[in-house]
Amino acid sequence: MPLDPFFAERLRVHRRYLMGRALADLRARLKALWPFAREPIAPASADPAPPKAKKTDAASAALGPRARARAKHRRAALAWDRKELETVGTPGPDVRTAEYTIDVPDRPAVRVRVYDPRGGDRAEPLPAVLTFFGGAFRIGGIDYPTTDAANRRHAVDADVVVVAVDYALAPEHKYPTQVFQGHAALEWLFENVGRLRVDPERIGIAGASAGANLAAAVTLMNRDRHRRPIRLQVLEVPVVDLTGKHLDLRATRALGIPTLIALRELRSVARTYLPDSRAARDPYASPLLAGSHEGLPPAVILTAEYDPLRGDGEAYAAALRDAGVDASAVRYLGGTHDTAIFTAVLPAARRWHADVVAALRRLHE
């Protein structure tokens, strides 16, 4: 199916961004190989101009150049996300929230935000879902406007308690920190069902993109360790094989993005998150590569036609089915990796939201 017309201008901007990244990387490599290309040589008769002072605050000055670049990128991503919610997204409804900090053995503590849709005198225990945000492991968070809005809508529309995990970002914190944080959050949820008024027999787990990787990894770790009764996993555009062997690059070629540039971008995600390339074969880094998928909870997987990660999601659904797990996978025709954000302007995004809500409402059964 042709790409939805809504994405046409966005595709042009995205291609330009990827080409710019590729050219910047090429320039950096050339400078490393040819030192004389690093700085222009001024004529002997010319007086050198004094360097221009850059404005930096005290916090930025304390960071190295790479850390400053990451901080700048994250500020830009947060501003972009805020604008996306204002122009193409749907604000979240008012929901009672509370935040907690969970200690993680030998790892940084992790913050969670609990969205409770109950109002008035409702006191009955509700189902709950532990959820992980997307962002290539290196940007995003539970404070991002589109993430917060989606959590609010899911809590109200599915009538479930949403527990959002604000896991640590890479590369400051490498794998497996995020998986251990997620598992600690899951244990905390089960240990606090009374305080949160949650039904311990009706708890699910969910995530989008990199967050779906963590949701699947935490589900595996739970099976291998404590076997808490997770009822459901909902995985949106999941990346579940960081070796890259299940990427479907026909999707990017159909968008006019050269394969080499697409691979460079996608592989940079794994390099940022993993301590080394060998870790990509660890099942908690690449849940698709687990030796067994038996005993995992039912799964609902959503993929998009114009997303190379569609190969990951569909392969994971097949692996779960082969292991006897009740798993479904739906591919949204004409959609892209971030389709779910555009609920104010795109019918497919509203259907996507409705399907996620329908999946979460299975926790009431």
C-alpha cells in the first residue's frame, strides 16, 4: 500500500536528516585520516583572528564535547516532542498520578510514575500494566509530552493503572542496566499491589520500540527468575534482535532511503546501548534470540509497513507461536515507525490507539 500522504513532507525532512548525519560522519572520518584537513591554514601574512567565545552555562562547561552534544540533542528532541503533541497529537486527560523511586541492586535507582484512572469513591482493585517508553535507548522519558499523554489515555480508556518506568538512557548507562531497572520495577509493582490497589492476577507489560525491547526482556527475565503471573505483553514496533539480522530493509528502500544510510542509523542504536557487539546475542538484549520462548504470556504485537523493524516484530510473533504462546501480529499498511503519535490528524493512529486499548482491556477478563 502507498505511504499515507500525511507522511510525505515528513519523509523528505527525515531523508535530509539521515543524509546530513551520513555526511557529517564522513567528514569526521576524513579528518581523522588526514590531519591537515582538520583546520584551514591561514596565509603567512594574515593576522590570526581571535577565536569567537561560545556561550555556555556552568553545567554545560562541566561536560565534555560529546556529553554537550548529547544534551543538546535531547533538548531538541524534547522540544520537538512538545510541538508534536501540540500540532498532531492528542493531549492526555486528567489522571491522578504519583511517583516513586525504586532501588535497584548494583544499578542506579529508577523512577516510576503511576497513573490511576479511578476517581471519586472507586476502591476496587484494577488491572495494571508496566510500560516502557521508546527512543532508541538514548532519548525520551516519562516526562516527554507525547509519552505522558499516551500513558494518560491508556489508563483512562482501558481503565487500568499504568506504571511508567523512567529507565536510564544510553550511552551514559549501558545494557543491561535498563533491563535490571525494569525487572526491579516489575518486582516493586507486585510487592505493592495493596498500596496501589492493583489486582496481582491481572498485570501486563507493554512498550514501544526500544521500550518494547525492554518489555520483552523483562518478561523473559521474569520467566527465568520469579515467574510473576504476567497476563499479557503488548509490544509496539518492537526491536527484538540487536544483531540486525531481522531488519526488513525493503521498508526503507520503499521510502527512497539508501540501504547503507539506513543500516548506519539502525546499527548506531545498538552501538549506543550495548557495551560491545557480542552483547547483541544475549537474550536479554535480543529477546528474539532466547533459547526458548515457552512459558511467556500472550502477546499482541503491532508493526508498520514502512518500518524496517516490522521484520523484528513479525519474527518475534512467529517465535512465540512456535513455542505455544498465544501471539498475534498486525501490520499497519501505509504507516511508519511513529504512526501512533499522530492521533489528532491520522485515522490509522487513532485505530492504533484503539487496538492498544482493546488489548489492555483484556486484562479485565
